[in-house]
Amino acid sequence: MKEINRANWECIIEQSIHKPFFLYLETPLCGTCKVGKRMTEVAVETVRAQRGTELPYGVCNINEMPELAEQYGVTSVPCLMVLSRGMAVKKIYALQSAGNIYQTMIDFLNKEK
């Protein structure tokens, strides 16, 4: 899991030009964020194992980069945001399950083929 901060943000935007980047937004003291983060990690690992490749994925503490919430219209956390070509093409607030997150990731990865 890659920690996203101001120092590496431009690199993330560059990566999203070539393939979707999955960005998990959280706050460290949020219990729901911790559960959502674990579900997202399970989905990421499942995709990696099935595809045999790294999945562009990172985690950002929104308290450290509040400008992201404003720039992308994030209204609450936890939020799984899919970046494509530098734009937020999907935001998921109700993560529901690792299976739901997995399916979202697979759908976006298949679109990029």
C-alpha cells in the first residue's frame, strides 16, 4: 500500500493517465475508515493474485491533503476514488464489501484494455 502525500501526488496523476489509479481516502481516527481500508486491501490483493500484476493503489489521509476533497468533490470518508487521466471517474462512499470493491476494480481494469 502506497501512502499518498503532497510529495508524490503529481506522480499519481501521471500514473492515472495510463491506467486507473485506486485512491482510498481516510482519516486515521475513523473506525469505519479502518474497516473500509481492510476490505479495500483484500480486494486489491485478490486482483493482484488473479492478474499476477501490481494494481495502482494508494491511501491518503485526507486531513493531510484537504485540498483533494475540495478539488474532487469528496463529501465524506471513507471514500474509494478511481482516478483516470487525472480525473475522478468514480467515488464510492458505501463500500459494502470486499466483493463489491473487487468488482468495481475489475470493471475499471477491463474498460482500460
